[in-house]
Amino acid sequence: MQIEPADRSSRKTLTVSGRSGATTSAARCGTTPASFIAPRCHARTKDVIDVMGATRGHRSMSVRSRMVHDSSLSLRKVAAERKLILLFYKEFERDKFIKYDRYLKRIVRPIYNLTHARQKKTGFGVWFELLQRALVKQGWLVRVNDYSLARKQPGYPVGLVGFPSVLEGWNLPNPAILGPCLFDHPLLASRLMEDPRFRIYVVVADWMHDMFRPVYGDACVRWFGAIDTDVWTDMSSHPKDIDFLVYDKIRWDREKFVPELLQPILDVLTHRGFRTHVIRYKYYDHRTYRRLLERSRAMIFLCEHETQGMAYQEALACNVPILAWDNGYWLDPLWKQVSNVMVPASSVPFFSPECGDRFADLDLFEEALTRFHDRMNHYQPRKYVLENLSWERSATIYSRAYFSLING
């Protein structure tokens, strides 16, 4: 999915410090304790017994030292066996009202999130979470933001994910795989891959690969975030009282597209006697969305373009077929700053005839609606997700690219 940064200022061209760059706030984050995504490596049982029987003082300190030493040996062992993946992630933050109020927002945000049912995570945050889960499910030990361990293993790969802020002041020498996320267009950081540390750039969707490859070359690798089919289950047998769930993800030029696209589509559906419900991007939570999918026979998906499109893929996983507006171009206003011609794109980059149908503009909608409705009982969208958007495939693509850097 194409996620708009919290502020346009985050789209500025980025300069990344080299190996000898000064230590910045990003590097100083190395003092933050690393978080384990997989179970921690424990010390030997013998040392636990020693702790229980040791007297206070020097002997207790020596036991703790052996425990730390054993833990370090364990990490080196899993690294040597290529079972360890080091990921670094940073959300975009900025002061809004007063200096340093971003730190206050960290405290207040979890409390505020309890008061509303809107989306609580950024798309970049969701991608990072899906990457972690995919890797752990396939047996890798993942450590997050462990700057200390990366410094001790300067030849070991690292993965940098999220907003461009994760690159600011980056001064670790480790070979790195960048993405997913980071930049909306390669010209926002056209010289990024000239840094010898940065070896691979992860993109999502074929149209994004086509956009980045002319600038970043063979460093580009396609990837996707897996869809959890244990959470987004087959809902085709649930009672249905909504014929079309209309997903409104129109983000730009709403003053144009709402009256000229969304409303006419709703009028056509009403005229034909279909029961509809409109849901708008960011104005719901997962529980609400799941309940609506349970009640829906099909979805009409309205979005200018997507780099992945997790929401519509979650619908596909629930066996809800989709009729998608696919205008064929990247309509982010940013395109005018980086290109003289419109950039090809798709609103449903992971899609096939078994998922549903598409229409390019309003003039083609009614014909597509008739075609889609006639084939409603023949679509198999969940099958497509199971075969193409699995945890295993997601983890395999990333891990192969990651560990290629050891010998690359």
C-alpha cells in the first residue's frame, strides 16, 4: 500500500553519513535494550544451579559474568549458523506544537488510542510487524534495534525498515538491506545505493520495482507482507446482509473523486437494488472491519494506487471477491516533482482473475459490475492469497536477500 508519511517534510532528499560519520541520535539509540522477537537464549542450567547455591558477593558476580558470556557465545553461534537477523526500525516523529513534544506524544498516544476505533498503526509499522512475524514463524531469531550487537559484528548484515528517519546519521559499517518502506520514489534519494554499505533495496509490487530499478538497478528485490489467513478466515458461509462493502481509500483530490466517482457508483448500486455499506480508510479498526467482511458478499475497492494493499488482501483472504477501480497510474501529487510523464501503477498489484475484476474509470463501471456480478459464485480469492501471499514465501524472499550479503 502506498502510505503517505505523517508530514511532507519526511519526503525530503536524504543524506546518509558514511562509515566515518559523526555519532547522531540514530546511532546513540544503540543504548536502547534490544527486544527479542524469538525466545531468548538462556544460560546453561549449571549456571542457574550455581546462582541458587552461591553466596552473595564475588562468586555471584562471577556467575552473572559467565551467564553474560554464555549468552554472547549463543548469539555468535546462531549468527554463524545464519539463524540470526538484525532489524532496525524507526517511526517518523516530529515536534508539532512545542519543542520536544514528540516525547510527550509517545506517552499520551497509547491512552488516546483507547478512546477511538480508528487505525492505530502506520502502514510502515504494519509492514515491519509482518516482516518480523514471517521470519520468526520460519525459525529465525530476530533482534530489533540492537546497535551494540551490530557494532560487534561489523561484517554481519542488518536490515533497515520504515521511515527514512531510520537512515539519518546511520554510521554502522554493516552491509545493509534497505526496506520495505523508506522512499516513495527513488529520486528522493537518487544516490542512496552509491553507499557501499547499502547492497539491496526491497520494493513491494511490480510497478514499484519498475519505478525504482532505473535508478537503483539490480539492487532492487521484490517482496510482500504476508496475510494472516488464520486471522482473516473464510467468511463465505456467514449470513450476508451487505451486497457490496464499498472501501473508500481515496486520498487525493477528494473534492473531485467523491462527487465524480464514489457517489455515482453508490447511485448505480442503489438503482440496481444492491445493499451497500461504505467504510473509509483509517476510520475503523480491525474488529469493525472483520465484522463488516463477515456480512459482505463482495467489495468495491476505490483507491488511486497501492504498493501492497493489505486491506483488500485481507478481504480476499476472507473469500470476499473484489471489483477494483484500477486507473493505471500513480496519482500521488509527488509524481509531478519527479517525472515529466505520469507513472504507471496499480491499485491491486497482487491480483488475478480468480480474485475479481477491475474497471479503469466511471464510464466502464456498469459494464464491469454486470460482468463481476454474473461471475460472483466462481471467484476463489482466498485460494489466491494462500498460494501467493503466505508467511513462508514472504520470509524466504527476505531471508535469501539478507543472507546473500554475508558472501556478497
